[in-house]
Amino acid sequence: MNEHKKIHLKDYRPFEFIVDHVDLVFDIRDDHTRVTSKLKMKKDPARANETTPLVLNKGTFDIISVVAGDMVLLPGEYKSDDEIFSLVATPDIFELEITNILKPDENTALEGLYRSGSILCTQCEAQGFRNITPYPDRPDVMAPFSCTIVADKTRYPVLLSNGNLVKSGDLDNNRHFAVWEDPFKKPCYLFALVAGDLDVLEDRFTTASGRDVALKIYSEKENIDRCSHAMTSLKQAMAWDEKRFGREYDLDLYQIVAINDFNAGAMENKGLNIFNAKYVLADPQTATDDDFMGIQGVIAHEYFHNWTGNRITLKNWFQLSLKEGLTVFRDQEFSSDMNSRPVQRISDVKKLMAAQFPEDSGPMVHPVRPDAYIKMDNFYTMTVYEKGAEVIRMIYQLLGQALFRTGMDLYFEKFDGMAVTLEDFVGVMAKVSGRNLDQFFRWYTQSGTPAVSMTRQYDENTKSMSLTFTQATSPDRNQSEKKPFHIPVRIALINRAGETVKQDALYELTQETDTFKFENVPADIYPSVFREFTAPVRLTTDFSDQDLAFLMARDTDPFNQWHAAQTLFVNEIKNLVTAIQAGNPMAVSAGLVNAFSLALEENQKDRAFLSRALALPQETEIKDHFEIIDVEAIHQARTFLKQTLAQKLTSEFKTVYELCRSANSDDISGGAMADRSLKNLCLSYLGSLANNDVQDIVQKQFEHAGNMTDEFAAFKILSHMNADVRDKACPAFYDKWQARTLVIDKWFSVQAQSSLEDTLDQVKKLTTHKDFTMANPNKVRALIFAFAMNNPMHFHRVDGQGYEFTAERILMLDKINPQTAARLCSCFNLWKRYDENRQAMMKKQLETMAEQKELSRNLYEIVSRALE
Ligand code: ARG
Ligand code: ZN
């Protein structure tokens, strides 16, 4: 394994030059693209008359000419290799023209300029622009860009880049051109180009100040009638950002392009977002309700980046959370305002707990602002995004809505057009509130999830209740000792009747132990703490299961009701796991069945909420509550709990299932979605019984569903029932949907996640299916990621074959797409948390990977951290 260099925050130095203008020409030919870049540059005035070498980042392409001023440079007069282009010295002001040849058809890494089907497109964040042309590929170098695209008119009728179209026309030989100019200075990671035979959906938006903006969503012709939900979402996002943050759009044109081959979810390139088709295309027949919500959220996220990311960008990549944490916070708030706030909060926190908490307990643990990286793409993490959003949310809590808005206004005013840091952001928040946020800033620099415990003490004499909070964060590779965090806690007091005795207020933990005393309260009172999940901590309390059942039913904060229910489930599963490990018989406590049944009776109230509150945590979430993860026992315990509930409450589940069936099949209103989610939750419980009676119900829904939500829910249940049932359902689903690649992704992922005995064999067989390819990230995620990340029973097979299969695929993928290979490899990250046999087998796979001579930098970083 080759060693690769780490980049450290402490080594940051500003660039020695200023780029005044970038002029790009892309001459697209059948087997190559010729790129000419004209840079107008000058030395940083502070360095005038000094001899300063010019060092540009560069990918692995061939340079065919270099012109400096009006001098043609010979290869000996500049230096160029696979990483760098450099000149020993330059005048103070100069122009540099470099021409090079790209082979987008051979670019399977999907960074820089690449082909997706018949479309040519780009992905430059984080450091993909260097694969297009030599350039100072860093976010603090901002410049105005113009871009000329020349291509065949038949193959590429649509030619797009950032900003405004200023000129276009025909050329000889059936070729044509377009010239785009982006008036806003931007870092090169926001550059984009698209060329292809695309259809467009057009709309308009008038901004608050009366400016008319043309909105265009592009897709392959056969999908253009699936773009209207994305368009609606875009207009909602534009209106919301004006209302909530006073931010208007700044160009006359906003474009979105849907692409089938894409490493991430989407990309906020200035005026030309490029999206994974999964986050654009939807209709009720082919997309689930979750897909609809996902599209609304991601469309908004990329739109919000126009201010938080593009107008104000990053000084260096270590500050990534400055744009991502803040923009996730903004998209979460948007989705809360558009839909149900409590349900949104529950799903955001669930995601954090399921994926970010484990990240904190493994080899990828890093502060929200990392100190070092080998490959930046590995740090587009749950910590930077989701925990980063929680940190912003804590500032929002500490300041309150009004002051937070004042702070945001000042942030936009002060830093517009600049590349800044997290200190700059927190600085304006401190300034407008007059608060000292120095201790708070540890959330950015200190890694790990704080464990907070709460205990109650009641004093009969003074009739006072004290709540004592202690916090502790485990040492890790980033800090051997952790200092206390500044943690906001929202607390209310509730009595036995479920009435609020003391309104909710914000308290702040700043020490290892903090105590708050509430005077003059009765003894039988319940504190409701961390309401709405005021901080990203692991909370333990002295609540008994009876207390939790009460809070599940009566807490006045729906988030806390959900949290109480989840804690009850986890406690029950822990007891079952203990019983299994001791060889004792399993039994579910009557109290839990009772609490569950009472909750199910409330089904007329908020069905979306109820469907979340009554859903058992996934095996992948449950494992986080164990030091040593017993894969089989967790699976057995959860299955037993689910089946016991289904058995004891069969008729209740059936009743609610029927009650929720009225929703119109193509209605995507909140109410209809809520009905479907509760209905399908009931079906999933019933389905766990796998008897003929329920099989019939599931089968009926599968065959007659009027939308993908219902069809997919039934399909998933059938995929676990038994091999015969699955073997009928799979071809039926495939035959119906084979023309829809996004639906076929669902088909792959359901099979990869099946609990049936022969799942690994099925997955192996599916890798040779004609619709499967390692070159398409969505397909790899649907089959290989789904197996390795979401099917613990089979990935962790005791014979090690799940590991072996996955490791082989990772190495295969590393040759094609290193970014995605590195992501996939994180399925081995928690290897130290399993039994000795599994530890040894997982370690062996990591070592085998480490022994490869030509590991990508991406995969090298993940593997070497895991083995460190
Ligand atoms: N900035 C994009 C977003 O809005 C994601 C870019 C992902 N890039 C990467 N190298 N993983 O979230
Ligand atoms: Zn983002």
C-alpha cells in the first residue's frame, strides 16, 4: 500500500495569486474534448516584484499547448505531471492560456468532465475541476467565469453552463456553439457544464423585489413528465427563503439537470444544479412518498446553497460544514414548514442517531471541522452534514429565532462575495447576541458524541425537584481528553394528568455536572428534557419503563413521545438479547404491549406521527446500544418482539389497516401520505407473522396498489416471507418496471435486504443481471451498499462470505470509482465491535485491501484509518 500525504488545517496558506477572469472553451468531439483555458492573473499585491512560482493543480491529462502573454512556452519552460502544472516565475500581471485534451468517455470516476449515457456533464466539488484544466483548485480563489461550448448539433442540441446565455449560433459541419457568462465570482468547484439531447420543463418565478426568473428543469426526453414535483419544490424553496431569511435569487435563470450517473445526491453549481435523477424524477406510480419528500428536501437544499455556499463560500475545505451544516439546517426548517414539524424532527434525529452516532464511535470519528484529510471527498460525512446542522440548531436555540435571523442578516451583509470560516459565522452570532460562544465553539473542534445522564432528586421538605445532568465524552484519536461542551437543554414539567406545570424553557449545561432546581412542585411530576432534541447527545435518564410508557403517551412534546417509545423498544430488545444469550426463554413485557395498544387506539389523531412512534428501530440502529454487537441475538430479539406485538394485536392492526385505506392512490398531500404510512406500518407488523391469512392481504396490496408507496411496502414484506413467495413477487415486479431504471434500483435493494437464507447467493447472481453495472453508483448503492450496510444478518455471516464478497466488490469498484468504493468500505468501520471470530475476519479483509499496490487515495484513507 502506498503512503499518501495528509493535508492539515494548520498548514493553510492563502494563494499567492489572484485570478481576475477565467475564459473556458470546450470543443466537444466524438472521442475527446479539447479544453482551452485563458486565465487573467496577477500576483497578490503584497508579493509584487518577488519571484513567486505559480503552482496549479492538475489531473492526469495531456497538455498540448501553453501560451504565456504572447509567448508560446515549450515543454521545458513549464513543469507538468499528474498532479501539478507550474511555472518557476511570472510577471506581476499576466495571461496564461493552456490547452489540453480530455477523454470524458473514459472517466468512470465521475469527477471532472464525464459521460452519463448520451449526456456530457461535470462534477467538480470537492476537487474535480483540476481534472478539467490546470487551475488553483481551492475554494478561496474566486473569479468570474465565461464558458464557450462547441459541439455537434444532433448529438448535443442543448449546451449549458453557469450564469446567463450571452451568445449562440450555428457553425459549419452541423456544429453549433453557446457562450455562457457568470457575472458572480465563484470558486471553481461551482463550475458546471452540460451537453446533451435533453428535454426541458419551464416555469417562472417572480422574486419579492419583482425580478422575473426563468426556471428550467432538464431531463432525458422520456422522463420530462416526471419533473413537475421538482419544479413545485423549487418554487416553494424560493418563496420560503425570501420569507424566512430575506434571501432572493440573484440571476435571471435557474437550471437543474437530472443525470443517471452521479456520485452524490446533487450539486449546487451556480445557476446550473446537477442532480442525481433520483432526486428529480417522480410520479406516484414510480416514486414512494419518501422519494417525494426526498426530492423536495434536496431541491431546496441545493437552492439554499446559492446564498449559503455560493455567495458566501469556504476559505478552505476544512470549513465544509459552514455551508453544509448550515444548508442542511435550512432545508430541515423548510421541510418542517412545508410538512409536519414533529415528524420532520423525528426523521432528522433518527438519521443522526442511526448514522452519525456510529460514525463517532468508529475510525472515521472527526470533529465537525476536521483537522486533516487525505482525500476531501471522504469528509462529506454525517458528522459534517447532520451533526453540523445540529450545531447550527443549537445556536438557533441559544439565540432564539429573532436574534438568529439578525445574525444571519449580518452574516450575509458582512461576508457576501467572500470565502470565510466557521469562526466568521459564530462570530456574527456572538456579536448580535452579545453572548460569549467560545466554549460553544468546541462543537466544531472536539469530536465525539457527549453522553449526558439525567437524574431526579425530590426534596419533600422544600417541595423542590432537582435535575442533575452530567456529561462525558470518550477520548478518541482526535483528543485524548475532552472538555465539557456548552449544551442547551429545553425542559418542561408535566404532571400525572399530562398537563404542563412549568412551561418549557432553555437551560444550559457548561460543566461536567450541572444541577437545576425547580421550587414548589409536587412529587409526582415528570421532567420532559431535551425537548425537540435540543442537542446531539446520547441521553440516559433514571426513568423506569413505566415512566417511559407514561411519557410515550403523555409528553407534551411529540419528539419526546417518540424518543420515549424508542427507548422502551430498545430496553425491551436489550432484555430479550440478555435472555437469548443466557439461553433463557424470551418474553415481551405486558407493559410494553399495553402501551403499544393504547397508542394504536389514538389512530385518529396524527397518523404520520403514530407511524413513526410505533415503528421498531432497525437492527442497524439497535446495534449502537451495545458494546459488543451480537448480530444473531439482535435479529432474533427484534423479530420476536415484532411478531409478539403482531400476534397479540392482530385485530387492532387489521382494524387500523382498514381505517387508513381510503387515501386516494395518487394523492400526495400530507394527510394521504400519513394514512399510507400508518397503513403500511400495520401491514409490516402483520406481515411478520407470515401466515396464509396475512400473506393474502399483502399479496392483494402488492397486486392492486395504485401507487409505488403501497406497492413497494408490500413487495418488501413479500421479499422476507419465504423463497416461493419472493420468487413469484420478484419477476412480477421486474416485468412491470423494467423500463424504469429508478424503480429497478428498488428491485435490487429489496432483494439485497431480504432476510431469507439464500440472500447472498441471490445478490451474487444479481451482480450479473443485465441491468446491473458497477459503473453506475445508484445500482451499486441499490445492490452492494444495501447488502453490506442494511442486511447485518447476511453481511456478517458467520462463515465470512458476506465480508469476502463485499471486499472483492470494493476492490473492483476502486478501479472504476474510488469515491464510491471508499464510501462502501465504511461497512467494515465498526469491526472492533463484533465477536472475536468476526473481528478477525473483517480485519483480514481490511488487511487484504491494504496490501493492494494501487489503492486509490480515497480507499487508502478509509482502510488505513480502520486499521490504525
Ligand atoms: N455540495 C453537494 C451538496 O449539496 C455535495 C457534493 C458532494 N461531493 C462529494 N465529493 N462527495 O451536498
Ligand atoms: Zn449541500
